[in-house]
Amino acid sequence: MEKDIVNIGKSVVIKGELNGSEDLTIEGHVEGTIQLRDHVLTIGPNGRIKAQVFAKSVIVLGEVTGNVTASEKVDIRDNGSVDGDIIAPRVAIAEGAHFRGSVDMQRKGAPPKAETKPATVPAPQAAGPPVPQAAAPAQRVGA
Amino acid sequence: MGLLDRLAPRRPDADAFEKAPAPTVDSVFATKALRKFLASLVASPSPVLIDLGPVVGANISFLGEELGCKIFVEDLFADLDRHVREGRFERFADFLKARFRQASASVDGILCWDFIDYLDKAAALALAGELTRILRREGALLGFFGTAQPREGGYSKYLIVNEVTLKRRPYPAARGRQAILLNRDIIRLFPGLRVSDSFLLQNNLREILFRKPG
């Protein structure tokens, strides 16, 4: 059985919330929120994302600004770029990749620390990832 | 020579920049302090680490899988390079004082690598103060300090091969290593920490593991 993969092309710009139940490749621009809870999100070499991302796995070959949460793995390939915080049990960052932020690979079930949570105050001259404003209605991919 | 005077820059930055070498081959060496650093963190179920070096995917994978930790990658070498190239190094100490967004006593471990070797006195003191502030009680800080001027210039990436082996990969830098620090100078940089272990390696690198008293 052939697996469905949806592609958002280079000329496409989406602002808002993106939900899907298929694997998705983005070559265009997306701002807002992307949720593919049980599927693979690939940010292609031309993809430019300013969004909070939630997916099973995330492969980054383009640029992501925002926090990335994956239930399985985040893979930043050569020339891929992530400015934001990553939460995933497995993270791979290639030699030529750019990354600025934190990586949280804390094991599930580990008790949260009352004191260890770093302050969320943004650092001067070390801008954190912007929080996208998902004002537009949700757009379902491949529905 | 007074306290920390050895940290005063003796090499013009421009000179170091012009002589920035092409990347050379990696050198592999045994580390004694890394295992102790990791051992100090395993007691914590979900430790928080800060890596002051450039992002190294292999290190993140290793530390994440070994410790199940949260890692902040704060590439101070890139910050230093930017300040030097833009001619703003004199402001670097002030920059460091405001650089860390982590709350006080919120971090279990700090991988400082050999960053202090590239600083002047003011910047080193500013950094040491901030690292001491964010480190929690019983937290650990691992620092490397040169005991001889290296043959090649530039910064070094340290890649964790395993808990007793590191790989050193030089890369071009805008600022060379500054003066070599003596043990007492290093210890005086961190008055709020105590030296837990100190090792002099065959490659002239001194590994020092600091702990914050409980």
C-alpha cells in the first residue's frame, strides 16, 4: 500500500493552524502552528517555517523558527536550521546544521524539578523563538 | 604578577584572525574528568545541562541518551567571534553578565570546555560569576585549560566519543588563546565553587571539575 505524502510547494504561504493525518513535506512558507501528531513532517530545503511544530517525527532541511516537539525524533540535516527549543526522545543534528536553543530529551515519567525549570525571561541579545499567532482558521492538510 | 593578570590579552585579536588556520585533523585523547562529570549528574532524574561550545550533534545525542537531560546549547565561541570581528570585544564582559537567561541555581551541569582560555580578565570574571550563579548546589562544571600554547590556533570543538574519550576538532577563530592560567588563577576565578578533581592530560590540557558546595 502506497503511503500518502502531501507536499506544500515553494510558492505556497500558509498562516494559521495546520493539522494533518498524513506525512507532510513543506517547501513553502508556514507561520502559525503545525500538528501532525502521528506522522512525519519534513521541512524541505526551500521550506521556511515560523511555527510551533508538533509531530511524530520532524526532518529539517530548511529553516524553522519556533519550538519543535516530536514524539519520536527530530532530525536536523546538513544545512537545516532550527532556532527554537526541541523536545523529543531522540535528536540528531548533522555537522553542517544550525541550531540555537535547547534540547529536551528528558525521559518520560521523570519527575519535574521545582527549581530546575529555567526562567523564561528572554535573554538580551539572544532572542528566543517568536511565538506564532495562530489567528487564522485551522487548515487540514490532505483531508 | 597579580591575581589573574595572566588573563590580560597578550595577542592582538587581528593577528590571531589573520593567522586563523585551516581546519586540521581531529585528535583523539583520553579524558578522565568527563566520566566524573557524568557520574555527578546521574543522580538527578532529569538534569539540566548547559553546553558553552558550538552545537555538536553527537554530543547532544550522547548526553541525551546517557542522562535523559535537557541541554541548552549556548555557543559562546560564536558570541566571542562576533564581538571580536565587530570590534566590540571591550563590551564582551558586559554581554556575558546579561547572556544567560537561566534562573539562579537552576542548572545541574555546565560544559565550559576551554572557553576561558580565550578571555581577558574582565570577561573571565564575568563569565565565572554567571556560571556560579546559575549552577545549583552540588552541580558540576567541567573546564579545560591549556598548559602550553597549542601549535595550531583557532577554537576547538570537543566531540564526545564515549565517557573516557574525546575528539578535538580545531576550527578557525577571530581570537587566539590568551595567557596560560595557573591552577591558583583558575581556582580564584570561581570562589563560589570547589575543585572536585583536576587532571593534567598528555596533550597539555588540564581538566578541572568544579562542584558547587551543598
